[in-house]
Amino acid sequence: MDASSSRSDWWKTGVVYQVYPRSFADSNADGLGDLAGIIEHLDHLDGAGPGSLGIDAIWLSPIYPSPDFDFGYDVSDYVGVDLRYGTLADFERLVAACHGRGIKVILDLVLNHSSHLHPWFQASRSGRTGPYADWYIWADSPGRTLLGRPRPPNNWRSWFGGSAWQWDDGRGQFYLHGFMPEQPDLNWRNPDVRKALLDVVRTWLGRGVDGFRLDVFNLYLKDAALRSNPRRIGRRGAWSWQRHVNDRNQPELEDLLIEIRGLVDAEPGRMTVGELFDSSIGHGAAYSAPHHLVFDFLFTTVPWSAAAFRAAIATREAAFGPKRWPANVLSNHDQPRHASRNDVSGGSGVGGVGDARAKVAAAMLLTLRGTAFLYYGEEIAQRNLVVPNAEAFDPPARRAGLFFRWWNRDQARGPMAWRPEPGGGFTTGKPWLPLPPDVDVRNVAAQSQDAESVLSYYRRALRLRREMPALNSGAQEPVEPGDPDVVAYVRRTEGQAALILLNFASRPAAVRVPAAAAGGTWRVSLSTHPRGPDEALGGSATLAPLEALIAAQA
Ligand code: NOJ
């Protein structure tokens, strides 16, 4: 078991690897990834050997039975495993195999809404009386539109386009759906619902999981009186024409989060990371107290520029302050992959400028104060697929049009590229999404053979992060490097300091090196470029184009 994941605060010092189960590894040739496939690839993740990444935890995107109206984020049985991914016994094997290697297992809980096919919703929509009648958010229509249709109860919008209210003929009422109409919102204000959902948390904890990623947790509670959001003008898109003050972030949420955290904290070493939905970084920082961690996503929106990242880092540090612990993330299943986002030419090949930028981004992600989250494939700088909306599986992409713009999320969900062979080592069947077009040259096997690959860099940087307390738990101070294209900071614990210099430019950069404390010397621990072993840094240094350098104080 590796040193950091055995600590109860591993969720601060550690690194979490997000597996999108459908696309990671297919063990039974049906073209979909599955749990057995993940088990077969644990060597890639486990910290034991030099050929492994050495992460502390895996987070599995939803594995529950789902009719896939939002690819698992519409759950029809909260305590089951979708047969396409395996059985509960497979899940238990996965947990045991992970725990045997010191890897924690984090599940994705989708508790704001269920599938419309969940028996709770089926019962709820069957009539206005009965035990499940108030398990979802139902409301009468206040009247008719000019076209004679029932008018929705208020102005709330669905994130996936259109009104958040869907008319149900059976009940003669609307129900709320913050996402697809097939994802009705649960009524957390009903004590029976609250109990049932907290029982879901208990069930999975009882099965040995180490924590949860809580999907859109800040939407759980809405204004009890269902008041419309105040209007706002001057922004693009109907979503932005209102201030979302009544459909999220309600004051009572804090107590609920404290209750969930209490269940999770009943044993040490467990955690939650809340997915903050479309809210300010101030909300993210505030919610990190009743949570352990909160995703705020600021870094997923920052363009490739040192100035932009410096500003984003300063904004987050100011919001979180020294006591709260951020979660750092560059890519996930909802966003364009950052290797594509940052690859200006949009197609530089293996070892090109896009890969050099991917290494700088990795150095930053793994050395900034906070827990690092990796998205499967980013360790080989896997790129977005090109999937036009017309061929999309992603449900909102299929609804996209002139009045509702949407990025097709299939593009970030491509099969993992393991080996240069038909099926890419992902499947021996027909993959559910196309393989990345460069799978023959960009894959785990090829990059394992190449000491200069993005994968080899991730492995080295992850090892350094594990070994250096300054990197995994130190405080952080910005440094003025004297070149606008360089981001620089120092991480410091009582006994150790690390200096990080990141050249975002494709030209050399002359930087000032801050004085090391108490007459010490900065010595290079890791660089993306050739440097002498333990090279000492004087008062100034020249960084190569797109060089990321990590030095330790000796
Ligand atoms: C956030 C998830 O990350 C996303 O994939 C999903 O569509 C929505 N929540 C709704 O569950």
C-alpha cells in the first residue's frame, strides 16, 4: 500500500483518476467498457511499479442501471450495477482489487434527479395521492398560454434547453427537470426522500466505497415556494437571462451537506467531492467546509496563457484562503479535453507543441495546492474525438439548435487508447464511439516505451508529488518570475520547499529565481527538458520553450 493513500487525509494529498466506465476497457467484446475491464487495467493505475501512474483513488462515473437518457446520469436503481458493466459481485471484486493495492474507490452519486423510469417516479406520476406522490417536484399550471397550452409554474430553465417544467397528462401537473425531461428532480424537502437517498449513501459505504462525487449537489434544494428567478438582461442565451437564485444554492443546503458528510466521516479516510453546478467560486469555497472537496471548474475555462492562469490561480487562492483545500481539474466527461483545448494548431501530432503544452499543464495540475483529478486518457494527452452533433449520442447535443447551443460531450468520451491494434486494446468488438484517429501512434503501450512521452512525464511527476510533502500538502506562494509568459510559485511545508516554473511560451524565457531560504540552493528535481542531474539554479535561469521545471530546496 502506498504511503499517501493509507493516510486519512489522502483526499487532500492524493490524486484521483476519473474512469468513464463505458470508455475505459471492454472485457467482453460488446463495445462498452465494464468493471472487469477496469480490474484488468489496474496495473496502469496502481503505484507499485515504474510502469504505473501511481494514483490514490479512482472515481467511477455512474455504474448504476440506467436507460441512458444521460448516459448513466439518469439512474433507475440507485443500489444496483448496470448489467452492461457487470454485477454487484464484479463491483465487489473491483473494490477488493483496488483496496488490495491501496487504491480508494469513489462512486458518482446522482441524487438531484433520477431516471423517469425509476420505480419511484413511475409511482409518483401514477397519481396525486399515494406514498410516492410527493417524491418529485410537482406543481399545478397557473393558467394557459396564448396557444392554449398549460403555462409552466415559473420561469426556471433546464440546463439542457427549454423550460425546466414538463407537463404530465396523467397527473395534470408539471414536474421539474433541471436536465432532460427523462431526469425528473427528486424532492429533497420530503423527509421520506431524504431518508431514502441517505440510505443509498449508507448502502454503498457498507459495500466498502471510500467516498462519493456528488453530481450537481448545489441543486438538491430549490426555493420551497417555487418562486421565479429574477430577470437579467444583456447576456447571451435564455439560461443567462435570469439570476439563478431560487433554483439552487438554498441556505438549508448546508445542513443537508453536513448530514451527508457526517455519514461519510463516520469512518476515517472517506470523502466527498461535490460537483458545483454553474455557481461562483465563492460558493465553491464556502461549500468545501460541509463537503471535503468541491469542483469549481475555473481551470477548465482558462485559455492557454500564463497571464490567464496566474489570474485564475490568484482568484482561487483568494476564494479558498489558506485553510480550505481546492480540487484541481483540467478535463472531465463534460468538457473538451484540455490536450485539445490547448493544442492551438488543433492537430499537432505525438511529441508536437500540443503534447509539450500537455506536459506543462500536467506539471501545473500536479503541483498546485489542492487535490488533483485526472481524467482517463489525459495521461497520454488523448484528444477529443470529432463527432458532429447530427451523429451525437449526447442527449443535449441532439437537442441543440439555433436557440440552444451545446458542445457535444461524446467528443471527450472516446475509448481509451491502450495499444496499436484494431479496437485500440479497448475492445475486440465494435467500440460504442469511434476510436481516436491517432490510436496507432498515441496509446499507452507506445508511450510506455518512450521516455519523453506525455505518459512517462505523468509517471515521473506523480512519483515526485508522492515523495515530496511540499508538493502534496504545502502552502503556496506566488513568485514574480520577471517574464510575463511564465507562471511561478513556491510550495512550502515546515521542512521543505519546491519551486515551480512553467513557461507557457514557445520561446525561451529568462526568469528570476527567488532566493532559497536560509542560504539553501534550489536543485532541479524534474524538468520536461534535459537538465543535468540535481542541477543547481542560481539567481536567474533560462527556461526552454514550453519547459516545466520543478526544483527542490536542498
Ligand atoms: C453533471 C454531470 O457531470 C453531467 O454529465 C450530467 O449530464 C449532469 N450533471 C446531469 O446529471
